[in-house]
Amino acid sequence: MTVSLPRTAAAGVLATLAALALSACGAAPDTTSTTADGKSAATATSAADFGGLDKLVAAAKKEGTLNAIALPRDWANYGALIDGFQKKYGIKISDENPDGTSQDEINAVTSRKGQDRAPDVLDLGSSFALSAAQQGLLAPYKVQSYDDIPAGQKDTQARWYNDYGGYISIGCDAKRVKTCPTTFADLLKPQYKGQVALNGNPTKSGSAFGGVYAAALASGGSFDDIQPGLDFFAKLKKNGNYTPVESTPATVEKGETPISIDWDYLNAGYADEFKSKGVDWKVTVPSDGQFSQYYSQAINKDAPHPAAARLWQEYLYSAEGQNLWLKGYARPALMTALEKAGTLDKTAAAKLPEVTGTPKFPTEAQQDKAKTVIAVGWAKAVSG
């Protein structure tokens, strides 16, 4: 099986091509889909506005296409989700720039406003979803299961809501590393010289942002104080343990990034795929930096396929969609509700990486503050 790069900043030629694509022109979108009362589908705030789910399905099929962006097939089982949606509804999904970052998604929305190539839907790191909402880029829409999404995991205006999440973990190639680290404190040890990598740049990538937050919690910081996380990576850089190579399945296979700080569902998924390639990939959720976070789902306010965009959300928040994320080792936002309803895939749930305690999440204000600190201090922390 071919393993694609995770959703981090692309490099070299790929980055150049992506930047060019963001500025390309396209025809004006066809937003003629209408709701039950004849209004534009772009203003629909629930399936009820279409006259029910069946009529939303009909409107989406009429559009026939969904523009997605930055969805790698091996990221939280997105390949199965894409295939499942296309098979169920006969709607073609165009997934552009699967290796892109959350910031790339936002850039595509703003640069392509009014074009038929604009993204219809977005899957953003939590802090980036907050930024997109603040910029007025997102359409309010309540999926049928909206009330089951925990209050702290959704925007009060329904412009975004969390979809799946996990914990920052440490992945390690046990054949190349004699003793795999299990804590952030371990990562500072001299035997890991040149081996510790992040999945991306924290100023652009949600996973790397989470990695710095976890390091902060492990180093005396808090949700209000991410600076110790920057200081931690500055120490890693100074003692030679940090490598600026962004970790991907390809760099792991080549031995370039034998230790990778990444979401547990990605590291766990890679462990399955690496077995056939002779890589013994161990995954640990560090006890000293237990940071959990969700990604957030949203609809572009100016989506060229507004009905298909809304149907995609309904699919993702159905029991089928949520359990497909679970099979990709990600913890779906509706996990508790599914368990209560008896629709949770218990076999997949039992395979999740082990963690203890109840997860806590930074507030919107805390994430905004953390992003500002990282934007100012990351390059300095790992330069030289």
C-alpha cells in the first residue's frame, strides 16, 4: 500500500505548485441549489431547510461534486470516508493538495472566493477553525446530530464543530533506536541526537502546534503559557537532538526521522502500515505532556457546491462516518453518544492507544494567545 505524506507543510516544488494553485482562476460557481422554500442552499442552516435529509441528498446529487482539500487518505482513515461517501451518494469528491496544512485550506478559501475551484469543506486544526470563524469565512450549519456534540466541542453559532481527535504521542522506530523514549523528558537525553522530529511547522500545522503545546505542559507550562514548549524545542535544537526534517512515513522508512512527535492516531496507523516494510513502530502517549485536541469540520461560506458540502457534514457525523474515523485510531466527537446509542464499533475502540485521565482542552482565547507566541518565537527557537 502506498502511504501518502501526512497533512503538514509541503516542501520544495510541492509547496511552489500549491502556492500557484491557490492563485489560479476558475469560473464562477454554480450555487443554484435551493432549499424547500426556494432560497439558496448556501443559506441553509440545517437539513430541515431543504425539507429533510432526502431532499438535501437530491440537491447534493444535482450538484454532483464536492471540493475537498488537504485530506490525505491515510490520515484518520479519510480514504475510507471519501470512498464511502462517493459510493453512497454517487457524488465525486475532488481532494486537492492532500499534503496541505490547515493554513493552506484557509488561504484557498480567501484566494478563490467566487471561483468554482474553491474548497467546499474544511477540516482544520482547532485553532485554525477559530481563526477562520473570526474572519467570517464559515457558514453556520447544524448537522442532525449537532445536539449530541459536547458543548465544549462546537461553536455556539454552528460555524464549526469538532470531528475527531487524539493525543500527542511519540512514535519510535524500535529497530533503529535502542531504547524508545516514552516522555518529553526522555527526548532531551543525549542518545537521541539528531533523531527527534515534528510532523510539520507549528505556525502552519495543527499536529505540530499540538506537539509544542504538549511539550509546554511537560515543561511547567500550561494552556495559558506555551512558552516553555518553545523553550523545550530550543533545548532540543541546542543539544542536537531536534532535526528540522518534517516527519512523514517516507522519512521514517528512510531512517531520517526515527522519533516522531505526532497525533496518536497517525502514529498508530503508521505502525500498522510499517509492519510489512520491516519497521517496528512503537507508539506512546507521554505521561508528562498529555495534550489532546480535536480537528474541526466546517463549510466554506462561499462553497461552490453548498448542498454537497452540507451532505458531507451529515455523512461525517452519522454513525457510519464517525465509526470510520474510529477505525483510523481517531476518537470521534460523537464517541460517547454512539456508545450510549449502541452504535459504537467496540472492536475499533478497543484498539485505541492507551491513555489515562480525562482530557482537557485549551479555550479559544488560550489558543489564540498560543498561536501568537508561536508565530513570534518558533523560528528563533529552532534556528541556528
